[in-house]
Amino acid sequence: MKNRIILCLFILTFIPCFVLIAQQTENKLKVQTFFGWSGNFYVKSPDYNTPNPNERRFFRKDFSGTGAGFDISYQIGKRGAIGLGYARSVNKGTQDWEVAIGSNTLALQSFDTRHENVFVNLFYEHKHNLKNEFYVSWQVGFSWFYSNQQEISISNNDPLRTLYTFQERKRMENGGVISGIEFGRKLSSHVDLGIRTRLYWITPTGLFESIFVSPVLSVKL
């Protein structure tokens, strides 16, 4: 909730400023919005393997999820632009199991757990115009992101008791590199519509975190 309030304040404070600047920059400012499919490589690992044979983990979520966000970029030169963006992805996993506890039973039925990533991106974009108003562009840059992930585990290290843990780990921060490619068509002098693929790579671990594939609407201000 707090993050959403901060985002709304950012939009209400800075978007009018960007519009004012754009009126004096010959349409060099561009705003893009996108919503589509997102895949998360981390959450598909088999319950984040544990070497402890007395512990069962129910961490895994579905690889496929949703992703959305927006970018604001400023044109430099004829084909380049630098930009700042915000993106959010959500992956869910359905837990459906039951465990006996003495004469009682603990059951989860169609219970969804969630993994959320929030990305703040700084990137460079290079655009090539093709025939018939089509274009292709590529982006590279850096990303700071954090994860909120819900997890369930069962541990019976102590033979006299069993520990059931339901937790949500918040704001697990990390950094990485992004790269992407976009193909689309100019609809008017100020509006483009395309489809973009963007990859997020975690620098410390050397692993891919997420992939976004989504339609993108671009408006020059």
C-alpha cells in the first residue's frame, strides 16, 4: 500500500512537470505504457531446494504471470533516447495439500501464494525507422528491483513438535542489467503502437530474473 501511494505521488507531481517541459522541447519527450505477459525464472525452481530432509517447502509459483508499467524517455540525437521506467510483475502459485497433525489435519485448498517484483529502470534506447511507418528499437540499461514473496514451510527437526511457517518476505532488494527489443508501427506523428520483449538479468548471481512480453503504447508530448 505504501509503495502504491509513493507511485501515485510520483505521477501526480512529476507528470505535469514533464508535460510543461515537453511543450518547449519539440516533442522530444515520450511516455510509454505497457501491460502483458511476464515470466519469472526464479519462482519456477523446485521449491527453492533445501538440504534439510526434515523440511518441506511450498515456495514454488507459476512461471507465467502478468507484467505492467510505464517508461518516460527524452530523445537525444536523431535516433537515441535516455529513459526512466517503472515495472511490476506478479506470479502466483496455488497450494492444494493437507498434512496430519496428531488427530487433526491441516489443509490448504486452492490457496494462492504470490511473488511480486517491482523494477525501477534506467536505460538507453536506439530506434531504427523501417519501411511503411514500421520501426524497430533496442534498449539496454540498469535495474534496481525488490521482491515480495509469500512462502510456506513445514519442519519437524524436533521429534516432539512440527513447525508450520507462513511468511511473506518483503523488500528483498537486488540490482541487475536489462535488455530489450521492440517492433511496432507509427500510428500518427505523436503515437506509436508496438510489442516489446525485455529481459532482466541479476548481476550478483549471474542469473536471469524475469522476461516481459507486452504491447506498448507510445505517446510523444
